[in-house]
Amino acid sequence: MKARSAKRSEKRRDQIVQAAVRLFSEQGYYQTTMEDIAKAADVSKGLIYLYFKDKNDVLFYTLRFVLDMYESDVAPALVGKHNPLAALRIALYGLCRLTNEHVQETVLAYRSSKDLSKRQRLEIKIRESKIGRVFRGCLEACIHERLMLPLNLDIMVYQYIMFCHTWALKNWAFRDKYAFDEYLAEGERILISAFLTPKGRKVFESQRALAAA
Amino acid sequence: MKARSAKRSEKRRDQIVQAAVRLFSEQGYYQTTMEDIAKAADVSKGLIYLYFKDKNDVLFYTLRFVLDMYESDVAPALVGKHNPLAALRIALYGLCRLTNEHVQETVLAYRSSKDLSKRQRLEIKIRESKIGRVFRGCLEACIHERLMLPLNLDIMVYQYIMFCHTWALKNWAFRDKYAFDEYLAEGERILISAFLTPKGRKVFESQRALAAA
Amino acid sequence: MKARSAKRSEKRRDQIVQAAVRLFSEQGYYQTTMEDIAKAADVSKGLIYLYFKDKNDVLFYTLRFVLDMYESDVAPALVGKHNPLAALRIALYGLCRLTNEHVQETVLAYRSSKDLSKRQRLEIKIRESKIGRVFRGCLEACIHERLMLPLNLDIMVYQYIMFCHTWALKNWAFRDKYAFDEYLAEGERILISAFLTPKGRKVFESQRALAAA
Amino acid sequence: MKARSAKRSEKRRDQIVQAAVRLFSEQGYYQTTMEDIAKAADVSKGLIYLYFKDKNDVLFYTLRFVLDMYESDVAPALVGKHNPLAALRIALYGLCRLTNEHVQETVLAYRSSKDLSKRQRLEIKIRESKIGRVFRGCLEACIHERLMLPLNLDIMVYQYIMFCHTWALKNWAFRDKYAFDEYLAEGERILISAFLTPKGRKVFESQRALAAA
DNA sequence: TATGAATGAGCCTTCATTCAT
DNA sequence: CATGAATGAAGGCTCATTCAT
């Protein structure tokens, strides 16, 4: 009984959040009315208020949904990858690919984070730093294994993340000139190759050869 | 007569835009009312409509103002610098410093660009690419003079810009851990040192020695 | 079967009405939602509609409940009191005491009577006049037995009732200055003593002496 | 300039309050929408919010208006009346007459006082007590001049006020049976005559004779 | 030019009521 | 009988924009 209602409840929340993700992404938070969301989610306006406190709460769960999606997509891909350099490349590729698939959602996060309450913003930041930790783990291992030169982890992590996000945030500057693959390849050069040790370079080359085969 | 009125007119516009910059930066575009702007600019609500078509138009000029500020601050600093490596460093420093001084305005640009009309957004992008061209010029020269390894200019330019903007966009992740100077120094390492040729490295070192003296 | 279900049914109604009495009294009719009532009565929202036509119907039964309470509490106390002066005093005391015990409910009746339909309001008035008839009976007997001077019954009856209700309606004006007993004592002076015949005065005095002993 | 705008402003407030008095009186506070008030006051919905904080604020000023009306009508009638007994009668007559002319407004005060904020309610009570002070002054003088027996002023004052209000609050119980004059005459008997000293009685009689002539 | 009173479309939110289970 | 998820009409309030002065 309870399980079923919890399931139904979860279904409803998802229904609404997914509609909100799309609408907020396309039109922005303030341009989207609760009516819009209700229509897109195929529920009544009043129903939304059974599952969310107010419009802002919908935004919060929408942003949380987007960030969770990122983390839950990138992190698992690394499981079992014992080679940290490979892991780093996979993480970079994963986040770049996701960003490419969700350009609008990525932009939404930058547009609307400030519209959350302090408490909500804090939680969003926590979610965001989870994805950062994925990169940090890879980087740390690379450096520890002397595959990469020592670097400031905090800052470098954001170099990786921002490189991916830039594809969304400045996509108008790249779309016409570069394919996604080219952009990504350049990223590897700038963010990985440039910082490899001789040992790292060897590993890196053998990986590329492997991938090419 | 006309000149005077044009001057007065310009003064009015500035008055309003500057108030808008502050308010939009602090509270966001949608949270700021025309009333707020009028009060902050010490003019009447109606007056704003003599100088701007509508609220969106105020946003447009506000963003334009912010971007112009960036360009007009960074570009002149390079005039006369014949050493492209020095110029690149100065540009990076300049944009970083500006971003640090205008965190909120920088964030505003990311929040509100999408709220412009297509035509307006296009012009904003043009302004934005001007600052890009500054970096591009430096980079090009560095590479041409074999101070830096060959790099994809389009992408690298945004690496520089985004590094600076990240200080604003993710300031909550850095503020507590790093001083602005440390962040900037790390930027030089990641974005310049890493890509220097042996010749470039020598020039770079001698510059640092000079600066230290 | 029917008896049992009728009993259960009655129990349900009471459950709901009692919750409504409390909530309406405390927060007012319009501030109280059906949800509130359901929760307070520990039943589901839908159930209320099995026993009441709509929210207004709940109000009607709530007010009826309050008035019935008044009548069923004051009237029985007079049974067997053959001395009409004593009865009058008991009635005054009884209504005053009840009002004191149910300040909010009394105020509710004044706040919300107008929110009933004409038909409902009429029935409420009928219930209200029952309590009036109690006083009228006492008064009539007092006058008939020459204990009190002849007075207009209709108006005098409301003098008694309103004196009691004033304790609730204007309680902020009295609470800090007078104890309930003092207020009541003054009422006896103003509404009974002042209108006694010499004969009535004698009876009155002997009663007070008796009560004091 | 300022004076004119202040005047205009005052006019607007009055316009709105008067519409609100009528509508709240007729339909009650919660049944009246801001739209209703706007229409009745022949202004736009938005305008109301330029002069009042919210709907509750309109109620506050509405009730204040009603109470001010009472006080400003009764009090001046007593100016120059050096005979306190005459003054008391005039006050009673005045408040009764006003109540008769504003039955709905009087009822409104009883219905809606609780819908105010604490602070607002306090001010309303202060206004209400002003009318009480008028009666208190008369009564005090009557007693001081030995025209009336000593009485509890606080309580007696409310006997006078409530007698008048009862005409409104319970008008359904009286309207069909008694004319306003009869009700008032009975009030004088119950609330004045009954408490006169022999000296007071003489003065009272001579006044009535005078009035009859 | 400059003002600010006035407008009214539109939005968020509430809540009485219904109905499938 | 009983539930509570779902509805949607309706209301309070905001604010960009206009216009008489």
C-alpha cells in the first residue's frame, strides 16, 4: 500500500521535474509559469503544490535532478578502471559528452542557481562538488603514480569541468567551427597531454594506439 | 544645442545603466523592478522609457556596459607591449583582476544573456569576442615567435577567458582556500608555462626575474 | 443494525463538529480549511462530505452545537426552582459562567452567523431565542409575583443575555480589571437589584443571606 | 503641489474605504474581493495597493473609519451641555441613532475585528474606547452631582454601548416588534431612570417636560 | 523633458470539492 | 464506509508600461 503510493508519488515528482527541466532549460525559470509546467507534465496546476512547496522548490529539484544526472552518469563509467590516466580521459569524455547532450540544462544551472535560497544553493553546490571529486580522484592518482606533473588539484579540477561546460556556455563560438570530437581532442591536449610526465606520455600513447586499433 | 542635449542624454543613460548594473548584479534581472532602478538612479520611472525601449533594453545596455568595461580595461594595457608573452600575461592578469573586482557583474552576464532578444544577444556576443581577440592576438604572436607551442587559438582563447570567469562563477569553491594572487599564479602555470617552447621559457623566466626585482 | 450505524454516524458527526468548534473558534471560519478539520477530527477530508453537505454546513452544525450547549446547560439548572428570583439569578450566573468558559465560541457566533444561508440563520436564531425564553420565563414570573417592577420582557431578556456575552465580546476591556465574580456581582446589581420591588428586595436579601451562610 | 497631491491621495483613500465599508458591510470581508472593491470605488485593482498595503490593511482602515465616524458624531453633540444627565441622554440617543443608521457597519465591526493583526486590533480598541470615554464622562458627572447612584463606571459604560449595539446585533429580534423610538425609550428607563437619585429624578422629569413642550 | 499616478494583464497559490479505489 | 490524490476556479498581489500634467 505504502510502497505503491510512494512509487506513485515518485512518479509524479519525476513527471513534474522532467517537464520543468525541459521548460526551464528552454525558456528560463522566470519565463516559465506553473501553468506551463502543469500542462507539460500533464497534471493540474494544483497537483504540483502537493509535491513541491512552491515554484522555487520545483527549480531546486530541477537543478538537483540535472546535477544528479551528471554525477550518476560520469562516476559509474570509471568503476573498475584501474589506470588513472584512462579514468581521467573517460571522465573528461563523459562530462563533455553529457554537456553536449544537455547544453540547455547546463546553461540552466548557470542561469538559475542564484534564484535558489541559501540553503538550497548550498545543497546544489554539494551535488556539484561530487562531480568535482570524480576528477580529483583521477588526477590525484595520476600524479601519485607519476603519470602527471604535480598540479593544484582544486583549480585543475575546475579546469576540466569548465572545459566541458564551456562547450555549452560558449557553444555559439564553437559550434560552427568545431565538431564535438575535435573540441574534446583539443581538450585532451590542453588539459592532459600538456601535463604528462615522460612516463605518463608513454602510457598515454599506448592507450591511444590501443583505442585506434 | 544638440551637443549639449546629447551630452545630457548620455549622462542620463549612464545614470540609469549604472544603477541597473548594480541592481541586476546584486538581485538579478527579474528580481529588480523598474521602480528599483528609477529610485537607484534617482530619476522617475517614466524617464527610463525616454531612454530605453523597455526593461529588456535596459538589460541589453547593462550587459553591453559590463562587456565594454572589460574590453576597454584589458585592451589598452597591452598597447606598446611588444613582447607578446608579456602581453599575454598582462591580459590574463588584467581580466582576472577585473573579474575579481566585478564578480557579480560577471555572474550577471552568465545569468541574463539568454533573456535578451536574438539581435541583442548577437551584439553582446560580438562585444564579448572583442575581449577574446585581445587574447588571440597575444597568443598568435607568441606562437608565431616560437615562444609557445602551436595551439588551437579559438579554444585556447576561451581557456584564458574561462579561467578568469571561473574565479567568479565558482568563487565559493576558491574564496576560502586561495587568495586571488595564488589563483592567478596557478593560472599562469596551467595556461602559459605548460605551453612554452624552450625559447619561450627563457623569456618567461627573465620576465619574472625582472618583475621580482 | 440501523441503530448501530446511526450511532456510529452520530459519533462521526460529533467528532467533526467538535473539531470544527475548536478550529473555527480559534482561527475563524475562513481561516480554517477542510483539511484542518479533517486532521483535527482524525478523519479523512472526503469523509466530512458524507456527513455534511459542504463547509458551510459544517459551520451551521457547529453554531447549532454551540447554541444547544448553552441552552442545555442553563435551562436544566432551573428545573425545580420555584422561586423565580432565584431562578433568574441562577440563569444569569449560568449563562455568564458558560460564556466565561467559552469565550471564543461565543465570539464565533457573532463572527460567523452572517456566513450562513438565510434558512440556516433562521434556525440558529430559533435556537438562540430558546435561551432567551429561559430568561423570559424567569422574568415574567418575577414580575407576576411582584418581585420586580414591570419591564419590557423582549428588551430586558437581551439585557441579560448581552451582559453575559459582553464578557466575551469585550473581554479585553474587563479581563485585567475585574474578576469574573466581580463582573457577575455588578450584573446582579444593574440587572436585578435595580428593578426589584420592596417585596422583591426582601426576598433577594434573604437569598443572599442564605447563600452567604 | 504637495498639498494638492496629498489631497488627491486622501480622496483616493476615502474613495476606496467607502467602497470597502459598503461591500464589507453587505457581504463580509472574505466574500468581498479586491476586484469588487476596485469596481465599486471605480479604480483599478492595482491602485488600491498604492494606498493600502494589502487587503487586510483595507479592512483596518475600514473599521477605523467606522469607529471614527461613531466618535466624531456622538462626542461633538455633547459640547456645551453642562447638564450631565442631559448629556448622558444625548449620548445614548446619539449612539443609538447612529447604530440604527449603520446597522451593517456595526455588525461588521463585530464580525471582522478578529481578522486584524494584533497591532491593528489594538488601535481599533483604542478608537473604540474613545466612544466609551464619552459615556464615562457623562456618567461620572451624573454620579458626582448626585443625580445618579454610584455605579461601576467600566461596566456601566459598556451597558450603554452594548444596548445600542444590540439594536444592530439582534435587530431581527426587535425590528418587527419595536420602533427605534420605543427601543430607545426603554433604554432610558433601564439604563438611566433605574439609577437616578431623587434629585436626579426631578431633573430628569423637568427635562422630559421641557422636551415635550 | 520629467513625473508619478494609474492601469490591467498575468502570475502564484490556495482550497473546497470530487471520485476512483 | 473511508481515503486522499487530483482538480480547477478564484483570489491576492506585482509590476512593466502608459499618459495626463
